[in-house]
Amino acid sequence: MPVTLSFHADCPNCRINSRLLQRRASTLLRECRVSGYDLSIRLVNDTEMSWLNEHYRHKSGPTNVLSFPLSENADEGTENHGANLQLAQIPIKELGDIVISVDTALREAKEFHQSLHDRLTWLITHGLLHLLGYDHELSEADAGQMLDKEHELLNKLHHSRSTAMTQLAINVDHIATIRQARGGVEPDPVAAAAICEMAGAAGIVVHLREDRRHIQDRDVRLLRETVKTRLNLEMGANKEIIDIALGIKPNMVTLVPEKRQELTTEGGLDVAAQKKMLAKTIDKMKKAGIPVSLFIDADLRQIKAAHEIGATFVEIHTGRYCDASNEKAREQEFQTIAAMADEAYQLGLRVFAGHGLNYQTTDRIAALDTIEELSIGHAIVARAAITGLDRAVRDMLAIVQEASRIG
């Protein structure tokens, strides 16, 4: 394998997806036209990095990344900083080693508001360029040239996202909540859905609950006839609602946990504990041509269970990330979501995310390249009460699209 990734660090507050990093590193090798060469990436802790930094650079304390080229003269450079010339002289096709401190990378990810995987990707890019002969410490001109090359490579990585730009689907349940507060006919969630689509929404989401507290059967029937993008019906796996879904045939369904006493969905499905029942529901929907998503917590056990029983999508619950009481807790939740989205994507599941996202918390989730779509409702309806629905949707869409471009 051209890229070998090895772990020599214990990171209890994060999960690292080796396949994602290997895939990104392989893309970098291809873009640098050295895809035929092997590359070793070693992830260590600050203790080991401090020793390496002291032993080889005579500098105390840890650094973020060190490169050890197999060619001792890789930095003697020509126009391509010696890469092609020096590599041609190596008897075996190996570039060398990139050593990264995960502890330092995690601190930097928090400082620069990146996911850990995005920070590790930057460090791999930086380390690879050192292996190819670039050196920002030689002169300002060299530093500028290396920085330009980093930006070029990271931009190409961005344009080879795991998915296309993140889409925004709007949940119009709370339009119906306002209507049901007076028991009248206004505001109409069907009309609201049309406005959302005109403002750029890629889909409409509604939850037909067993107690019919907001969305009604009539709403779902009319939405199926009028939605021009995609109608995603959230539902509990009970017989009455299953029969309605099979009759209406929305574009997709999302199975969610449902409790009568809850104000809103409080957590993800325990798929692992309900595999047999959920598998039967998925099978019924698939036979009717309706793909199924499972709303789950960012938990590897649940993701694997969703894959095993044949779900097409998973929607990762973002509530704990949004509701975190402090920055440390929010960062831990974000890193978990990022890692689990990667795991789901690698299993072949299509990945959505949602619950609790607002105008302050959406951008980081939207920037994750394995997440295809965000489902957002309450925050948009709340803003719409002040600014109008069209403006509220366009404001959120701008956040999602900008995050997708720079993530």
C-alpha cells in the first residue's frame, strides 16, 4: 500500500479514521505526481514528538509535524524543489516518514476551529511537501512558495470531497406547531414548504407523530403532491404510520424514536437493540421503493447495526453538540460526529445530520465532507418569525454553502 498509517498515540477524547486519512494522503501523492512512491505516516503523542524534536532538531518541546525524507538531499532543490531529481536517485520507491503529534494537532484543531481530521490533513500536506524538498525556513521566498503549494493541494482536496456540496433540507413541523396552537388553518406547512424550496432548500422534512401534535395526515398527502425537491417523512416504526407511508410513498423515510411525553426527539434510535423489528420495517419500505434513513446517535455500534440491517442513510443526531454547556464538551461532541460520519461513509452509508442546529452551530457540521445533507427546522422557523421565511432559509443556506466550500 502506498500510504501506511501507524498509531503510537492514545487519544481518549477523539477517534481517528485511518481510511479517511489514507485516502486523502493518496490523493495528495497523486496531485504531486508521486503516487508510485510509498509514504509512511506515524501518529505519536507529545512525549515522543518532544524526543524526536530534541534529538533531530535540537529544539525542546513538541512540534506538530516532522518529516524524514529517505533522500538525504531532497531539499537541495531545482525548480520542483528537487522532488523529481532526487526521487529518481532513490533505489526504492519510498518518500520517507511523516511524524505527527496528535496531541498538538488536537490543540491546533480547536484553535483554528477545524475538525481533527482536517487539521491532520493539513499537517500531512505540510509534511509531504517537506519530503519533496520544500522548506519554508530557508527564506521568505521559499516560505511563500511552500504556502502557495499547500493552498493549491488543499484546494484540490476540497474539490475531491467525499460528497458534493452539503444540501439543506427544511423541517416544517414547527410551522404546523404554530397552526395547532390555535387549532386553525394558518400558517400552512404546505405553503411554507413551497417558500422553502423557492429559497433554495434541497428537501422538505416532516414528522408525522403518533399523537399528531403538529403535522397532520392531510399535510403529508398534500406535501407529497406539491413538493418539487424531496419529501422526507420522519416517523416512528409503528404499524399505523408504516401503512400511511406505504400508501403515500414519500421520497424517503427517516425512522426516529418517539415518546409521547417528549417535547422533541431526544436522542437517536437504539438500532442495535431493535435490529429485528427495524429490519422488517426497512424491508417493507424497500419493497415499496422507499429508501430508509435511521436517526441515530454518533455511536459506532449504532452505525454498524444500521449498515447490517440494510439502511440506505443514517442521520447523525447533533443535539448534544448543539446543547453542550461549554466549549470543551462541544469540541468533544464535534470530533465524535466527524469521526462517526467518516465511519458511516466508509461503510457505504449515505450520511445526513440534524437536530438542534442553528445559525451559530451549523457551519462546522456543514464543512464535514462526508455529510451530504443537514435537516434544520426550529432555528429557521424561529428566525422566520422575525425576518420572514424566505430570508431565514437563504441565510441558513449561505452558511451551509460557505462552510462546504472552505471545509
